[in-house]
Amino acid sequence: KLMPLDYVGDYDRSLWIDANLQLKVKPSTVFGVIPAKKQMAMLRHPVHDCVYEEMAACAELGGHYSDRLDKAMGLLAEEEFPRKWGLKQGGFIARQHTEDVEVFCKVWFDICKKVTWRDQIVFPYLLRSIMPEFGLNRLFTFTNPGSDFFRRKDHKDG
């Protein structure tokens, strides 16, 4: 999911789509609406716009998330990460296979290994605190998830 350039060979771009999303159009249609200068695109999170809200929702799941979420909370508190900064959905990622995207994804993967595997929790931190220029210049956000391109199936639906 985070390191596609290691696995998809010589393709110029790729899509990651979680099992709870179904693409309703051809992948070329999705890439066709992403501005050319943007190298990566994600969906706005359908429920939360705050990483702290997302962590609280994950904590309710319990299990192996708790200790890693504490680590993530500590990191965000140390950085004085703001509430309501925005949140992307990790279930959809469109990428151009560029050097910048490869570096970004490696840093994202390394942070996930150190902090938590909940990639959408560390993503805002990565954009704001480590690689803000990437987010400003290279990230495109679909602001109306599910409307024209995707059909969403809730996790609880099985």
C-alpha cells in the first residue's frame, strides 16, 4: 500500500483501493481529473477531519491498536499538532511514479513502522511537520468521496 514503486514494475502510475471501496469508472478517468502537477491523490476522510478523532475511533476498536496509538498521540502532542487540521482516507491512493513520490512514500512507511500502522493517522503529521512542501505542491484531494468515482461499503457491513 505505501510502497507500490517496489512492486508494480515499470508502470508510470498506480492506484491503491481498499476492499471497502469499489471503483465505478475506469482508472484513466480518475487520473484524468487529477491536475497534471499533482503527483498523488487521496480522498478526504468521510467521517473525521481530525487525526485526534480518528485515533479515538481506532482506540474504541481496542486490541493491538492501543499501545501504538499512545505512541502516535505522544508524537502529535510533542509536535503540538493542531486539531481539525484535516484527514485523508488511506483506502484510496492514486500516485504518479516519480522520485518525489517514492521519497514521500518511504518516509511515510518509516514513520508507520516507528509509530503506528494506521497510515492515515501519521499522514497529516507527515504532511504538516516533515514534508509540507509535498502536500502543498503535489497532493490532490478529492473533496466529495464516493460521488462520481467510488462506491463505498462500510467496514461494519462485512
